Amino acid sequence: MKELDLAGLQRRLAEFAAARDWQQYHTPKNLAAALSVEASELVEIFQWLTPEESAAVMDDPESAHRVTDEVADVLAYLLQLCEVLGIDALAALDAKIDRNEQRFPAPGGR
């Protein structure tokens, strides 16, 4: 199994787009819109499911495949958006968790 990392995946996405001359379309606006569309396609899978059905969605191979593909699409567009804007996604998430820990302390001071 190959080892994966965000920087390597971002590089592969950039190379994929460059080989097809798609970078011209990868503006922040277009990437944010595409990210929203893909997130909506993920939501659509769960739209009419009960909470119990949604918790078991990965038990069905067909729905698991759809969910996995949509998650990949969301992540791909998010990584491309971060690349274009110069955002380190992991550092941004780490900083956000730090801020949330300050804003929303755990009950009992844990």
C-alpha cells in the first residue's frame, strides 16, 4: 500500500489539471463553486435517509462506493482551492481546532 500525504495529492491534482490545460478554470471562485456542488452531491445521498439508515450507509457496497466517490471529489476540490490560495489545509485545521477549544471549553474544564 502506498503512503499518501496531502502535499503529494495536491501535486498529483495539479499535474492532472496541467496535463489537460485545466488550470485556467481553476480560479478560487470556480473551485469554491465546484466544492459546493460536490458537497451537495454528498448530502443528496443522505437526504431522505433516517438517522439509522444514514449510519449504515457504508454497509451497502453501492451506496458506500457513491459516498466514497463524493468524499474524494469534495477533498479534491478543497485541496485544489487550498493550493490556488496558498492555504496549508492541515495548519488551518490545527489553528481552527485551537480557536474552537478556547471558544467552546469542555464541561468540567477538561
